[in-house]
Amino acid sequence: MQELREVPCGKTVTIQKLVGTGAIKRRIMDMGLTKGTSVYVRKVAPLGDPVEITVRGYELSLRKQDASCIFVE
């Protein structure tokens, strides 16, 4: 498993695990990022923050800090 922020552009991965507590984990889940969901990494900013992904048919930008809470395979 690797963190979502480590995935290169153009790859499709599946969420395996969410780490974090309280509001952070709840916010990530409210955005539709739940275990078993497929995620396509569209773009990564030059300095790595933010990461733009496609999940459940919409585009989403995540901060590197939030993307490090999502483990994918």
C-alpha cells in the first residue's frame, strides 16, 4: 500500500484504508473517498500540493496533508 499523494499522474488506484481521527476523517469520507472506491489521479501540482483526482464522476483537489491520510493499492 502507498499514500495517495505518492501516486503518479495517470494512474487509477483503489482506496484500501483511511487513517486520521475526528473531523479530518469525516471530511474525507463526506467527499466520497471511502474504502473500495476507485480514484484516478489527474494532476499533481509542481510542488506536489494540491493533487487533483477524479472520484465518483467529479474532480476533486486535495491538499497533500489530506492525501497522506488515504492509503491506496
